[in-house]
Amino acid sequence: MKKKHLQFLIIVFLFSICINHGIYAQANDARMKSIEAAFPVIDEMFSSYASQNHFPGLVYGLIVDGKLIHTGNIGYTILSEKIAADSTSDFRIASMTKSFVAMAILKLRDEGKLKLDDPVYRYVPEMKGQQYLTTDATVITIRHLLMHGAGFPEDNPWGDRQLAITEKEFIEFLKKGISFSNNPGEQYEYSNLGFALLGYIIKKVSGLSYDVYITKNILEPLHMTHTYWEYSKVPSTKLAHGYRWLNEMWVEQPLLHDGVYGAMGGMITSIEDFSKYVAFQLSAWPPRNGEDKGPIKRSSLREMQFPWNISGFNTQYKYPSGRVCPIVTAYAYGLGWTKDCEGRVFVGHTGGLPGFGSNWKIMPDYDIGVMCFSNLTYAATSAINMQVLDTLVAIAKLKPRQIPVSAILNQRKNELIRVLPEWKNPEATHIFAENFFMDYFPDSLRKEATIIFKNAGRIIHVQNMVAENALRGSFMMEGEHSDIEISFTLTPENPPLIQEYHIKELKKVNK
């Protein structure tokens, strides 16, 4: 290849990169501007909600594309001193702590120091002699604890009052025997006890108490330098005091010290610090090549967010607009999971203790998230965050991230187009799996396609493939009179072949 020709190709390549980068930057700028347009609406939503629910203080933040882009604050962290709440104020976030414990367990698993299906008694001998409801019950595993499936009874608000108990007291409690509501692995039932046990397992495996282990292996790598476990270590001007609304007035609640049960809800943090953790959770998506910077692998983050244990199905769920949209809920590993009737997935967790209420939610497919902390006892914060994300998606007209189209899907698409609509000697193409012509018959395929293509008229444009996954997808062929939608699924063999195929005519909508 001549030197001048090579230089020309390099220039063209670099120019194309610059053009693509410019297009991406323009799209990203437009996305951010549409999101920023929603800020005043969201601020008003939080302000009204705080007022209606008697929140002494409320702080909140929005995360988009891995960055904290907007914060807001209402009221005070300490009413008697009129210390205003802001994004650096430290609130106890209660059960939002649980996902940090789950993350620590997965990190230890990834390092080969434990297995999720290990029986709990391997690390907590006091659990071996527990009496289950029936003799045929399976033993409790670490996985059961992670997804609230150990058979323990739901223990709010009793568990909230155990925050400060010592390890000695905890072991004595276990020795007396646990009362079970279900056998392990049979039902979802929220359990603070389960996460206290996970915290104790972290110590038995690592040699460090759960708080020290999480601080060294999760908080510090994420640069969460203003996150604490013991309230007495928080700067006094930054610590939010908790309140209860009683008899039309706020009554301050006593703060509990950090103890064994802190693993289920003892963390204290700020919006600015916690945003780094939320951004890390969002960084799990999409699955991709490239460096895993940690503190745990992206694949383990996605495993954390998977709906392992179904917890509910609400057929009458209503969004703020009033539209009914059924939702299904599940518990992941230290995380809550929701999917609505529009196929949108929400991941996060709520926290509630005497004096505090908090929630964070992300929409992984949209790369957005919201979090809010309040210093009111069991402040209901999940609903407002759901409302905020729904509103943000609507106002900014956000679309979910598209699944990348694999090379083999594009290849089979182009090969399939060459067969249509005649289906002339399709066996000779060698793109169809061995089942195909036992389930689909060339004469019928030809007759169906001929009618649909005739109705569509001249094909004006063939759209890009839309992937459902690496081996399944669909594409549109735009015709003069109507459009054609074609979908197909490939086999697991190598190379993948077409095993399933569908074609249908779509009438054009008159505008």
C-alpha cells in the first residue's frame, strides 16, 4: 500500500471518529437539557411532599449517566439550632445499609472465601441446632439470608430497636433458639435478623467486623469519606437528628449506637457521598468488555440486582397521573426490584428507623437514579421517588438504552432478506436450523410473504435491527402502502441458525 494512500485512510478514519463523537456529544447535550427542564417540577414535587408529610428536613439528589447532577434540600437537620439540611448533611439511612452488606458478601464469594449456598451454621455454629417448623426443612444458606428467604418472621419494628446490641448479646439470643414463621426457602419475608447474621458472617470470614470490612473494601475505594457507622463520630454540625410527628409537633428521637444489628440499618451518610454508591450500581450496565475497576465485579453488581425472590404483585398500582399500571416486586441481594406494566425496571431500597426514612431508586435501562433522606420516623420516601422518576422520564422523553445488535443477528437479517418474498430454494442458503422446515413449510411461507409484500408495495427503507438479546430480534421494512415487521430467533449452536421466524403486515397510521 502506498504511503499517501495509507495516510488518506488514516485521515478518513480519524475524521469519522470525530464526526461520530460530535453526534454523540450533541445527543448527550440534548438529553441533559431535556432532563434539566424537569428540575423545577421535581423541586416542587419534593417541596410539596415534605410539607404534606411534616418532614423536619429532606435532602434529595438526581443521578444521570453516573453523575450527581441536581440536589435539593428542605428544612433542618437539627430543629432546635435551625441547622439547614443540605447535600453534605449526614442522615442515618437505615435499611439502605443492607445492600452494602450484600455487596461485601459477594466480594468475599468472588475471592473464594465463601459460597452462597453454604449453610449458615458453617460460619455461625449456634445456627446448627435451630428447630425448623418441620423435620423435612432445608437448612438456611447464605443465599436465603441475602434474599429474605430464611423463614424468619418479619421483624419491623422490633429489629429496629436491636441496632446497638453487642456481639455477646447476639450470640446469646441465637443460643436460645429462633422462632420461625416459615421453613427456609419457601417464602419471602423481610428480616433484619437475616442481615445481622450476614454482618456476623463477614467478620467470621474476613476477620474484620462488618463495618470495618465495608469501610475498607467498599466505602474507601468509592471515596465515600463522609459515611459513618457510629453517630458519635459524625461532626455535630453535619449529623441529622431524628424526629417523630406527635400531637402536631416534632419530638426528637434518641439515636442508637452502632452494634451487631447495624449491619441491617446503621449506616449514616450524605447525599453527596451516597451518590457515588448509586453511580457505581448504575455502572453495572450495560454488560461490556473493558476493565472492572471494582470494588466488586460488574457481573456481581448485576447479580445483586437480579430479582431472586418474588415478593408481590400489585394489579392496581397507580402512577401519580392516575393511570393504573400493574407492578411485580421482588427482592434481590440486599436490594428491592420492581417491574411495571411498561416493562420498566426499578432497583433500590427503602430505609426506616425511629427518626429517619430514606429511599433510593435507579432505572438501569435509562441510566438515571434518585435518592432522598428525611429525619422523620419511617418517612414514606419510596412513593415520591417513584413519582419523580416517572415524571423525569415523561418530561425529558427518555428512552431506554438499546441492546447492541450482535454481528450474527445482522448477518442473518441480511441473508433472510435475500430469501424474501419468493422463498426460492431456501434450504440451499444453509441459514436455517434443522427444525425450521419441519415447523415452517416453503409453500406456506411463500404464499404468506407474497401477499404481505404485495400489500406493502415498493419497499422504501429497511430499518436497523432491534435486538431483544444477542440471538433474537426484529426489523421493519417500510413499504409504500404498509410496513412489514419480521422477527426471528437463532439457535444455540455455532454458528447460530434461524430456528423461528414471524412476519406480519403493519398498517400505516394516518396522521
